[in-house]
Amino acid sequence: MFDKILIANRGEIACRVMETARALGVKTVAVYSSADRSAKHVAMADESYPIGHGPAPADSYLLGDEIIAVAKSSGAQAIHPGYGFLSENPEFVDAVEAAGLAFIGPSADAIRKMGLKDAAKVLMEAAGVPVVPGYHGANQDSDHLWGAADAIGYPVLIKAVAGGGGKGMRLVERSEDFTEALASAQSEATTSFGNPDVLIEKYIQQPRHIEIQVFGDGSRAVHLFERDCSLQRRHQKVIEEAPAPGMTQDMRQAMGEAGVRAAEAIGYKGAGTVEFIVDGAKGLRADGFWFMEMNTRLQVEHPVTELITSVDLVEWQLRVASGESLPAQQDDLSITGHAFEARLYAEDVPKGFLPATGTLTHLQFPASCRADSGVRAGDTISPWYDPMISKAIVHGATREIALSRLSQALAATQVGGTVTNLAFLGALAAHKGFANGVVDTGLIARDLDALVAAPEVQPHHRVAAAMQALDLIEADWDTGFTLWGDLHRSVHLRHQGEEFEAMVAVDGPDRQIWTIGETEVVAAPACSTWDLGGHSLPTVSQAGASITVYDSYGLGFELVDPLDRDATAGGDLNVILAPMPGLVKAVFAKAGDAVKEGDRLAILEAMKMEHALLAARDGVVAEVLAADGDQVEAGAALVRLEEV
Ligand code: ADP
Ligand code: ADP
Ligand code: MG
């Protein structure tokens, strides 16, 4: 085993790798960007070193040579790449090995073979692994591709061969729409991956995403069963589980064997995932799954496999990378119970899942779940990296038990200081179809309105926020009773843009009579907390003017200063601002254009996502202040409309 390893990553996965390294007695070296000086992964490591010259990934975590130099000078013997960043970069693997270090992952050759989806499909066909029917040849002539799509039969999916993260994909329903969709997929593929090539696949109508965890030692491989990742939003995973609901023994064996064939065909070493698509309309059948792609790294959702197999995949990674052969044989592996993982992000769900930033003024995960997280209370979700806060991971003897544990864990998770997708995850965990195991990748989109509905605020929530605002929670009962004599106060608060006034009459230490509009709530002390008209006072936290009540997945309130109410109301509808720092991918507006409210004026890429920036009102474009390719700061004006 190694004495010391360097982790070329940040956040959740860097912390996850360090936990296992520490348990194995392996020392850890962290690297960090200028935005991450006081990050959790830096504090956790035995040694840590700054890298790069700025927070952007290209100026920090993607600087392979600099990271290798730190590994050498710190005496690390190996580099763990985590996921994302350099994890699937074969040139980096070559450079690591050329420096005399071990790469904790597959060979550069194996990564190259699976790097492009078209080449991977050719290779898998040859290895006898079923692939999604379609065209994945070299001829990229648009008429040829069109003919291929017609021959496959609509609907078809156009995919960038270099694609990832759901980018460069276009669904085409009719032949006459093909050419336009092709052009747009190619242009997205060029900007995102520098490679315009595409492949065409038969579009599976009710797709389920089922993937096989494989593990190899360079010659032989085993599989650790399947994960179902069908709960997706825009081709991105939201909740994952293992095993897959409805999986049959025959199909599991057939998929597992296909995964092992795929891994052995490329001499795979380490943890990898073979992703398959299954036609949910036809049910789970041993001949009904097709290879989509292989991810040659540890996957974000690896913990659900760990919980059903009791294998620590990072431990296996370190053992195999240090020269051991496979830690277990196929027959040693079995499934116990059921596991779920939900990805908790700082994002503004009502605003179209816009990634959010902020300092986590309060952060608490329930002890009942495994919370893999890269942040602590007080840490900041910066605009530079992906806005994941944590993963809530649960296990239970059955799917039903595990799912109810997931619901409980989400309900008991408290995040203050930023908006999150917690309520959305909670609604998903409570979704009837999901509970019945009826999953496919379209579930979220079909029920989106119900899933993103804001939790309802009740009078006792407003009272809780108001009590915090007026400092009436931690009342000191033993002193100064007379101070309570007949006190009347009021406070103005805002919840989701709607302002209200809460008035209180305190007539002694054991009674506060609150009036909000027409509603009256009596607050009275009860068992070391407060009873608010039949509800006990939820946990409340405050940072500056923002107050969070931890019920219904966290309800945010803002203190309104009556003096600057006018300034904060509304906002300037004339100027379209960048909501976060990012790269301007496209500007559609031109000076003089007449636009309607909701028209797309520009696209900003930030935090791994593209955001459409919309006109806030009808009007005429006065000025365009940004161009394609500009890197802009949060709050930068991009487009100005003429005053009316
Ligand atoms: P998966 O299929 O396992 O979800 P993705 O390829 O979408 O994998 O991304 C894996 C993870 O890698 C992301 O959730 C993110 O944490 C990290 N990651 C990838 N690229 C970047 C990047 N440019 N900046 C920050 N994090 C990244
Ligand atoms: P990426 O590299 O972006 O992860 P994938 O090829 O893994 O791309 O596909 C991402 C997602 O797109 C899948 O999980 C699935 O939801 C959907 N998808 C991919 N191929 C098909 C297909 N042929 N039919 C229907 N849906 C598909
Ligand atoms: Mg994929």
C-alpha cells in the first residue's frame, strides 16, 4: 500500500477519498485553488498546497503538470483524480506515469478507447456487448447522417461523440427537422468539446438508465451489480438507487456479464461504470439493454453500490492501484437490501434550477443518513465549481424502507445561507410513481410542476421567523419579568417576494399573541421550546437580514427595512444582468430589436450549466454590452432596453 497519495480534486469527492485513505493509514496531500484556501478538503488533508493562478478550473484543478510537481515534491507516490476535472484525461495519466507516480485509475489506453462514444460502441459490438441501434460510423456528411437517421426510423437522438453531461444531444422526432437539429448539435459539440462529430441513435421512448459498476485489476474484472439512475432532469442524474426496481435475476446476470466483458475487453483497472439504456415500455428482459457509454472513473453515485455490497470502492481503488489483484471474486459479492442517493445542490428551483452561491450560515445533516459532503457550516458555495452541497445516502432492508429513510433524511436536513433543491428532492422521494418503482428518465419532466411547487408557508412559520427577528425566542425566564409588561412590537418580513407584517402583544413570560393579517397565533412556552398554536417551534437560524425556518425543507424569510423598501422592490427591468460569473456563450439581442417579455436575449455558461437570460419586459434593445466569448462578473450588465 502507498504511504502517501495526492488527491487532484476538491469538494465532496476529495473528502471522500481522504476518509478511506486515512482509514488505511495512508497520508493525504490536498491541492487547492485560490477560492478554496479554507475549504474542507484542505483542512482534512495531512498536507495541502496552493496551485495555479486563479479559481477557474482551467487555472487550477486542470493544471496537470503543476499538480504532478506538487505530488513529486511532497513525496506522494500516487494521484487519485476523483471524478470530473482530470479523471478521464489520458494525457494526464501518461504524464503521471512518466513522472514515476501511480495513477489511481485505469490506463491511458483504456480511457482513450472509451473516450469517444462512437469508437467505444464499435469496440463493444466487437466484444459482444449489445449497443444502442444506430449509426456510429466515420462519415459525417450531413446528407449521409440524415439518410442514416431515416433508415433507423424516428424518433432518433443525435449525440456528440465527445459528449458528456448531457451536452450536444438533440432529439429529432421527424425527418424534416433533422438538418436543423444536426447543425445545432454540431455547434454545441464544437463549443463544448472542440469536436463536431456526432452519432445517431434510435431514441428509446420510455428509457431507463441502468448502469453496471465494474472493477478490474488490469486483466480480470468483476461487477458489483447495477444502479438505476433513471431519475434525471435534462439528462443529469438527480436520485440514484441500487438495485434497480423490478430487476430480474436473468437480466442482472446478463448485464453484469456484459459489463465485465466491456471492462476486460480494454484491460480495465480500477472502478468504472458501464452505462446501459433499457426500454421501460418493454419491461426488464435479459435481451433488452444496450450499451451507451463507459465512464472510466469513480462515479458520483458510487455510494449506493457501497451500501448494498459493503465494499469500500475507494479502498479497492487504492489496493489495486498499489499492485494487489482483485480484492474479491464474483461469487464473493452479493446484494443486501436497498440504497438511495439524492444529490443536494445549491440551486434555485423556481428559477429553473439556476445554480446558486452563498455562505452556508447553518448546515446540519441527520445522523440517520450517510452525508458525503465537501462543505461545513461557514463554508461558501462559490460560483467557480459545481454547486453540490452534499449527497444524502440511505440504506434499508427493502426499497420501501430505504425510501422512507430517504424522505426522513431530507426532511431533517438543514441548510441556511443559500437556496437548495431540498424541497424538490423531498417531493421526488414522496412521488407515488417513484415509490411504486415506475421509473423512467421522463418522470421528472412529466410531473415537473407538482415537483417544483413551493412548500406552503403556514402561520406558525411566519411567527417563528418573526420571533427570531424580534429576539423573542431565547427569552430569559428568570430575570426581568417586568420588562415583559404589556409589550407591543411589530416587524416586516418578506417570504418569496411577498411582504407581511407580524405584530405581537406580549402579556407576560408565557404568552405572546401574534397577529399576521387576519390570523392570530398564540405562542406559549412548552417543554423547553415554544408551542405556536399547536405546532412546536421549528429550528430557526439568522444571518444578517435573512432568517431560515427549518420546516418544509427550509423556508427563507428576509427582514424588510421599511426605509429602503422602495429600493429593493421590483428591480430594474431595463437591464439584463449576469446572475453569476460566467462565460457568454451567445448573444441573440441586437440594438434596435423589438423584444417581448420572456424572449431569450443571451446564454451564459456557468457552473457547468447553460442559462438563458430572458427579457424582463416588452421593449426595444438600446444597447448590447457583451459579446460571445466574454467572461463576465456577477451583476455585469449584458443588455439594456430603451427606457419607456
Ligand atoms: P456523473 O455521470 O457521475 O454525474 P459528470 O461527468 O456529470 O458525472 O460529473 C461528475 C462530477 O464531476 C460533477 O458532479 C462535478 O462534481 C465534477 N465536475 C466535473 N467537471 C467539473 C468542472 N469543470 N468543475 C467542477 N466540477 C466538475
Ligand atoms: P452523457 O455522456 O452526456 O452522460 P449518455 O450517452 O450517457 O451521455 O446519455 C445521457 C442520458 O441521455 C442517458 O442517461 C439517458 O437518459 C439519455 N439517453 C441517452 N441515449 C438515449 C437513447 N438512445 N434513447 C433515449 N434516451 C437516451
Ligand atoms: Mg452518461
